[in-house]
Amino acid sequence: MGPVTAGIREFCENFGAYLLPSNAPVAITSPGNTIGYFIPARRRRSETERAAREEAAARLAEMLAATGLTEDDVVADFKRWRAGKPR
């Protein structure tokens, strides 16, 4: 399931509507461009979600180790990519 999309004005005016009823992330847009995300924090995660998150972290660690990259390398690469994108 992808994020719900809301314009920044709509999001601000109806914040409570996005906060309470759903655990889905909200992509906040300003004239058609995504400018940020609101990710609601849940008080309790299911055992399945926790296990999936741990598995994803372990797989990421394996991929980094296999390639010799560090988390800092990935972040730096993302920042370079992001800097090259038109706004």
C-alpha cells in the first residue's frame, strides 16, 4: 500500500484526520511535487512487522558487507543523487 497524498494546505487544515484513523504514511505535496512525508508512529507493532523489519535490516547489512559499502557511503550517494534532481 502506497502513501496517501495530500496538499500541504489540506494536510495542515485537516491534520487530525490524518493523525488518528490510519497508520498509512502521507505524502505531502506542494503544486504537484512531494515535499515531505508524515509517517504516523504506532504505539504497538505486531510481531510480524517487527520480524519483517529485523529481516530487512539483516538483509541490508548482508548487502553492505558483500559490496564493502558502509551506511555513510549509501547516505553520501543518496545526497549526491538528490542534489542532481531538479526541484
